[in-house]
Amino acid sequence: MSWKITYKKSVKKDLKSISKDIQYIIKRAIEEKLMIDPIKFGLPLRRNLKGYMKLRVGDYRIIYSIDESIVTVHVIKIGHRKDVYGRME
């Protein structure tokens, strides 16, 4: 079963600050992991980010939520691990 991926509008802006080679690696991780099994590959977040999950891609994190009823992964934020959690809206 393949999951559908949707992106928050601000993710495009997040990617502009990341180098092209890292963007490619992130895109592959989304296609090879999140589209296949986002529950298996991701880890749940805690505290004020409860309900979201993260996928680790080197020093970068993909923050997403899952809607199992419509088999969809909503990518919320992509950024460097040092500041991606603090910038969550």
C-alpha cells in the first residue's frame, strides 16, 4: 500500500535554505520511507509536539502527521535538527 504525501505551503520555503544534494536525499527518504510505511520508519514526538512524528535524514528532520483514514502523510516542516522543533507553529 502506498501512502499519499501532502505538503504544507511553508515546506517549499524550508527547502530553499537546504542545499540541492541534501534536498535530493530528503526527497528520496520521503519516497522510500514515508510513502511506504510512515509508522514504521518515523518516531512519535512528545510534549507540545504530541501527535506529530519525525523522520531522521542525517542532520535534518521531516516533521509530519498521519491520517490513517485517508492513507495520507502531511509533511509539516523540514529543517536542521538544531532548530526545526523550536520553529514549529
